Amino acid sequence: MRHLTMILGILTVFFLSAFMPSVQNIKSSDPISDEEKAGLVKMREEEKLAFEVYTFLDEKWNHQVFNNIKQSESRHGELVKGLLDQYNIKDPYIKTKGKYANADLQKLYTELTAKGSQSLKDAFTVGAIIEDMDIADLDKLMAGTTNKDLLNVYENLNLGSRNHMRAFSRQLELAKGSYTPSYITQERYENIINGDHETGNCFSDNSRCNTKGNKGCGNKNGKACAGNGGNKSCGGGNSNACAGAKGKQKGCCK
């Protein structure tokens, strides 16, 4: 009976351990400033804006690029929410579609959905505008923090936005259109769209990013690629950046 009890105890511990998080998945919580908190709150709503505008444009035009990228934006929003939860910051997310706590984003949603309704070419331009804004804001947020948790998520989002920018630029080119950036510089824009599709996580402590175009990634002050070149080498490749068929590019639209 004693042996049976011991065996059952060992099996119980083994079974429970299978469902416990491993130590390597537990994130550290570096101190966070009020400015960093405000940045997270804004980025949470920016990701909501991107998801909802792309959902609107997907329903309007039924084009694969919007369907693919909106799924990416949904995942990005959850990454930011994870940081809000981690640091006990109130989530600004409003469940009602098209409603935002940030008045500027509220106005922008109305403007972008109206513009994107005019033509498919205009819809691609709207996509470029959103990614242009996201990249500029993420560059600024990364340049203003050394918090590893924030840098890891922000670079993941920035990598995705760079790929999305390439996808919309490509679609605009096919539609005989072009885009002039309003938020990032023309040089940065050209470096991005002329760069290769990026895969994987270009995190601030990832040595794979210490290559041409990503000189800031993994540097001593943790600036994680902010504002550097076209970021061509973070796991590069020649993917069509989300323009392909569903399910065929799991790493696309990250």
C-alpha cells in the first residue's frame, strides 16, 4: 500500500509539472516609467486601429493582403495587451468597432475608412499610411526605453510593420500608384521597401540583427534597431510579404 501511494504521488507531480510554465518563459519586469506606460496605451489602440481598418477594407474589397495583415495586427494587439497586464496598466481597448479612447485615433479611423472606400488603390495607400505611422511611433518608443520587455515586443511589431509596408508598396506599384511617407523619412521608407522580407523575432538581445541595416539591434544601450536603415537582415528572405494564399506562409505577416 505504501509503495502504491508513493507511485501515485510521483505520477501526480509528473502530471502537474507538464502544465506548469517553464522558467525560461517567465518574463522579467523591469521598472517602467509614466512615459513608457503612455506609449503602451497608445500602441494598444494603434494596433486596434490597424486591425479594424484592415477588417473594414477586407470586407469592402475582398483582397488577400488585408485579410492576411489584419490577422497579424490582431496578434500584435495581444502582445501589447500582455505588457499592459504584466505591468498592471489599464487596457484602453473599447470593444465597439471603430471606437477609441484616443481622440486623434478616433478621427483617423473615420478619415482612413472614408479614403479606403474610394478605390482599391486608395485602400492600399491607407495601409501604407497606417504602417508609416506605426513604424515612426515604434522607432520613437524604442529610442526612449531600455526596458527589455518593451523592446522585445516593440521590435516584433516594428518588424511586422516593415513587412506590411513592403506588401502595400508592392500592391501600389502593381496598381500603378506610389506612396510618399508622412511620418518616417523618405530615405527610411525606401530602405524598407527595397529590403528583403523579414522573418523571426528581431529582439534587442538577438545577435542575428547585428548586421547591415540593423546596427542598433542588440547594442549596448538596447535601442533595438530604432531608425536604422532598411532592417534587411533580420532573418531575411524573398517572401511576397503576405500577398500569398492563406495558410501558405505561416511566418508572413508576423
